[in-house]
Amino acid sequence: MFEFLFDVQRTIKSLLTADINTYAASENGQVLLAMLPIGVLFGMAHALTPGHSKAVLASYVVGSGLKPLRATLVSVALSATHIASAILLATITNSLITRTLVGAGRAPALEYVSRFSLAAIGFWLIYRALRQNPHFHGEGIAVGFIAGLVPCPLTLFVMVFAISQGVPEAGLAFSVSMFIGVSAVLVSVALIAAFAREQIIRFMQMRDQQIYLGVRSVELVSGILLLTLSLWEVLR
């Protein structure tokens, strides 16, 4: 499955490279518009591959008890930060970027900030589950921002290539379409997680004496999972 998705990405990457070259030579707006649906497809295929904090997002949504609307906002914030950080890095300097599909987008400082911050949030979920502390409003958007700090490598690749061809607007147009595709997948993950949590709680409500323990257990397990995933990314 993942090999198929990687093949799709490689195919779309070749198409985008050709389209950017064509647009750079002709500056035909129709070529630019034709890139947009390809970018959406690219974003969806890219987000379905391993990574993109899907497990982190699902763990946090389940553990924090976010409602569907807030879970959607968190996943959109994650997607926007993931894409915007790539645009920012590509715009500021090309020397920080490895110009290959596999190596593009490595920003170790941002990655460490993201992973250690998520580990701290994992600790917070565990602490809240054990100490029964109240939920802080605004926490969810912050999690989305932190989890998305790792730049999107494919957006970086296309942005750098577009800038090198003197058509940064082509890279920006692609980035917007990538954001739509990535968001579609991450929002789906968040909503599925939120729905699954509601079903768990509803099931537990049928057993009044077990509901409190069940809710706290979900938060505790989610915090442990989030902490483990974050530290695994750092150590790897």
C-alpha cells in the first residue's frame, strides 16, 4: 500500500516538475491552474504515507476529548503549519534545504522542538488523568501548531524548484493545493478519532460505576502513547 502511494508521489512529482518548467517558459495561467488538482491529489497521497503526526493527532484527540469541530481546527492548524513552515524555509534560504525528494525538508532544530514539545504534552495528559486537572482552552490549537513544525519535504522540494525557475507563484499555488489535500486526510483522522472516543464513552456510560475510571484510563493511555511516539521520533 505504502509503496503504491510512494509511486504515486514520484509520478506526480515528475508531472509537477514538467508543469513548472512549462509555466516558467510560457507564463500561461492555465498551466498553473492545471497544477492545483494534481497538488490536492499529491497532498492526500503524501499525508497517507507514514508520518505527518497522524498517530499523534489521533492520540491527542482521543485523550483530550475534543469535539469534532475543535478536532477539525487542530488538524487544520497542523496541516497549515506543516505546509507554511516549508514555504518559510524555502523563501528564507535555499542553502538549508537538501534538494532531493528523500532528503528535502530536514530542519533538525524544528523537528526537535516539535517532538520534545509533544512529549511534554504527553506528560500533561498523563498528569491530568492522574490528578484530575481541568482542561485548558486553546491547548488543542497549540498542539496542532507544534505537531506541524516539521516542514513538508515535498512542498519544500517544489518551492525550491519553482524559486530556482523564477516562478515562486507556481510553488505557492502548489502549496495551497497541497494544504487542501493534507488537511482532507488529517481532518478525517481527527474526526474518526473523535467519533471513536465518543463511542467508547457512550459504551462506558451504560455502566455508571465504570465511567469515571474509563474516561481517565483513555486519557492516561493516550498520554503515554503520545509521549512514546514523540520520544521515539527524537531517538530515531
